[in-house]
Amino acid sequence: MTAWLRMLICFGLAILLCHLLITGEITLYIHPKFRFLIAMSILFLILLGLVQLWNLQRKEMHRIGFWGYLLVSLPFFMFILIPPKALDASIATKKGVSYIDANEMKKQQGATKKNIEESNDPLNKFKQKVKELKKKPIIVMDEKEYGDLYTLIYTFPKELVGKKVRVRGFVYYDPSLTKNEWVVGRFTVTCCTADASVVGFVVKSDKQFKENQWIETTGVIQLKKENGMDIPVLKLNSYQLIPAPKDPYIYF
């Protein structure tokens, strides 16, 4: 009986991880770059299950208490009771939105611009990227470049004033903002959703949307004074309500 139980747990965990891997729901928990570790875990669990299958021939095995079996069975109960779900605005309320802090941004702007000015390389990637962005009719914040573009816009807001930006995200009403301001936000994940944080742009608009509604906004970069610093905000030009993407996170 003991070997049967251990075998079922091992194969069951392997099947559960296979399901998450095949459906892509595993990325609701961890960064995609760690999927190979999940695949290795599946192989290891199958191997352990086969070992327990071999142990069925043995009459006596060392005993494991009830709490030991309960501990390794927790993933099953959690999967049943708490189905995979993307983080949303309710989590953003608890974590808060990670705008680039004004004081830190001041240091970042100064350090970045100083490096650019002191560099003898005319193709300095920061300076060149800003020039490229200024030439584009619209800055599209796609998932692959979101982090770099976000940093550039917050570091060089004055240089990009008047540029159109198209960004997708969920609507979040930050209590610290005014009535005609809201955030189009995204969760960023570095390792797993436990370290997830919300980044986004403040949008100026008289239009109100349901919190957590996914939206594609197009707006013009304007400046807002925050602790003596110029913070980029988007003046809403147009919008389109969209369904939540299958993988809603931005990965760094």
C-alpha cells in the first residue's frame, strides 16, 4: 500500500506538471526561461515513480508519517482549490505600482546622460535608441522591448514629449492619482510571480473604465511635475478594449 501511494504521488505530480507545461499555464507561476527545469523535474518524478513500482515487490519499506504524505500532496490540493490565474489589479492594490521614483529617476537621468556625454562612441546605444524613437511615428510598447522602452521614456521624458505611444495593459486606479488619471499597467516577472511587480504609465483621460479591464491605449507623452521632477504621462488619444492575453506578464 505504501509503495502504491508513493507511486501515485510521483506519477500524479508528473502529470500535473506536464499539464501546466503543455497548456502554457506554467508561465502563470514562473519565468519561461525556467521551463526546462520543470521538464527535468517531470523526468525525475517519473523515475521515482518507476522506482516505487519496483518497490511493490518488497514487503517492508521505511514508513513515512501522515504529514509527510500531506506535504508532498499539497500541490494537488492547491491546483484544485486555487486554479491557475493571472495576477490582476487586486494584487496591484496590495503591491502598488512601481513608477520610477522621482529621486532615483533624477540620479538615473543624470548618470545615464553623463555616460552618454562622456562616451566617445557616436553610436551609444542609449542615445541612438532615443534618436530612433523620435523618428518613429509611434512608439509601440511590445512585450519584447517593453522594459527597455519603459526605461528610456522615463529617463528621457523631455526628449520624447509629443511622441505617440501605444501600450497594452490592464486598467488600475491608483489612490494617489487624481480623478482623471489611471494606470495602464503590466506585471513584470524576473523569476516567479512571487517577485512580480506592476509597472505602467499614468494616463490622463476623462473616460472611466472598469478596473482590471484590458485596454490598448494610444496617447501622447506629456510631462507632469512630481517632487520637482518631470514624469512622463500619456494624454489619451484613442483606445480599444481587448481581451486579456494568454500570457499577461512582461519578463525581465
